[in-house]
Amino acid sequence: MIVTRRSALMIAAGAAVAATARPSILRAASPFEQPPLPYGEDALAPQISARTVGLHYGKHHKAYFDKLNQLAPGTPYADMELREVVVAAKKDGEDKIFNQAGQAWNHVFYWEQFKGGPAKPAGAFAEAIERDFNGEKGLFDAFAKEADNVFGTGWVWLVADDGKLALKGYQDAGNPLPDGLTPLVGIDLWEHAYYLDYENRKAEHIAAVLSERVNWQAAGERMGS
């Protein structure tokens, strides 16, 4: 076969189309990607063991992204950012989408809040904790109490609302985004978050994570964002 200049150009153009088509096909099939864990699996020990992190991140968190990528294609949510899916699906009453997107987003936030921790609250954020919870101990006690108010699985979130701090308990995949609140710290109450390390001692797990793992300086920065 004799390759002329015209045929060579046509071959090159076809290759370029194929190269650009491949990513779009992959994106349509799997638009939501689980971010890498921001530290090693053993970085949160002993409060959260490497085994718990491996199963929690590698199995449970991954499964939420996998399921969302099965449900989203062909829906209006396929081209949204994950945060937008959480808000829109809740508003639309699309529970199947919301549950997977909510848990996917919740866990991205969950892992990120431990990066650089532990670190104490500072500045206006520390003042807000003193004002709204009578200090750090009052905040931790309020976390434990709110966790007891969540029946079964769910989350407890420290949120900012018009400059004030509050705790909000949500069942299952719930989070503050659909309520227009700013999440600052989120504690996972699902058993996969703590049972291997603490068995049924959920309150002990919550206290350890709050005091020894959360980066409270970063939480204060989220309050101002």
C-alpha cells in the first residue's frame, strides 16, 4: 500500500480522534473518583488502626464510589461535582443516589480532617468554641451526647451557621450540605469506623479521635472559608 501525504494526514487525524475519545468514554462510565488517602494507613494509629483504615478506606469508602458510578450515568448527576450531587439528590428525593454520594463525600471529608493533626483550635475558632460550648471539654461532651441521639448508623457534624457553632446528628449518609451549613468536623458513627479497635465502646472511640486525631486548626480555617 502506497501512503500518500493525504492518506497519512487522514490516518493521523483518525488517531487523534481515537485518543481524545478514550478519556471521554472512561469519564462517562466512571465520573467520580475516590481521592487517594492523604497519608499512610498506619498514620492514625493507635486511635484508628492500620487495619481499620485499610478496610474503611479500601473497602467501604471505595464501595460508595463504585455504586455511585453504577447509578449516575444517564442521569443529570453524572456531570456534577460530588458536592453538587449530594445537595441536588437530597433535594430531588433521589435516595439511592444521595446515599452513595453522601457517603462518598462524607468519607473524603473524614479522611482529610485528620491530615496534619492533632492540632489545637486557635484564634476566633477557639473563642467560638468557648462561647458556644464552654470550651473544648464542653464540645467533646456535646459530641458524645449528640452521638447518642443518632439511632443506629450515621454521623455527627460540627457546623458553622452564621458565625455560630452547632452540632448536628444525621442518620445514615446525612451531612450538613443540603441544609446550607458549613461542615467543620465529622465523626463517623458507622460500626466499620471503630468496631475492630473499640468493639462496642463507641464513646471511647469518639473521645480518642476528637482529642488525638482531628486537626482543629484546619477546622477553624474551614469556618472562615
